[in-house]
Amino acid sequence: MKKIEISVKKKDEDGKEIIQTVREREVPHIEEFVSQGFRWAFHDLETAVLESRKEVSDKIVSEYLEYISEKKREVSQGAKKYGVKDTEKRVNLVQ
């Protein structure tokens, strides 16, 4: 068996990486295609890729939502600290 690695990175507007997630799975090698037959080996390959892609997608969305939540909390706390009530002014506090 060989391995496949799927990774996803989320970068900010400056190109700085803020989130990364990686999944690694075993996939059939050429010998498995010969011994198992193409259909079964391809099924194993396709399943590994699809499951890895789903896991990576779910994880990156979850981590990004958590990141956004933290930033929103920081904005909210900064606004309270300075007594700002207007939403547009809150955004400017973080930048």
C-alpha cells in the first residue's frame, strides 16, 4: 500500500497561513491493482480519496468558523473596552 496526503490551507489577505489541516490515507499500489483486480483496487483508491477530502473539508470549515468566532469575540471585547456601539466602528478596532 502507498499513501495519499490531502491538505488544505486557509490564508489571510497578506498570504499568511492561518489554518492548515492534513489527512493521510493508504491507497492501493500497482500490485494491488493486479492482485485484487482493477475494479476493487480502484474502489479502494476512490474511497480513500473521497473520505480524506470530506474529512479535510469538514475540519477546515470547522476551524475557520472557530477562527471567525474568536475574531468576532475580540472585536466585541474591544468595543466594550472603548464603549463603541456601532458595528462598523467595531470592525475598525481589530484592524
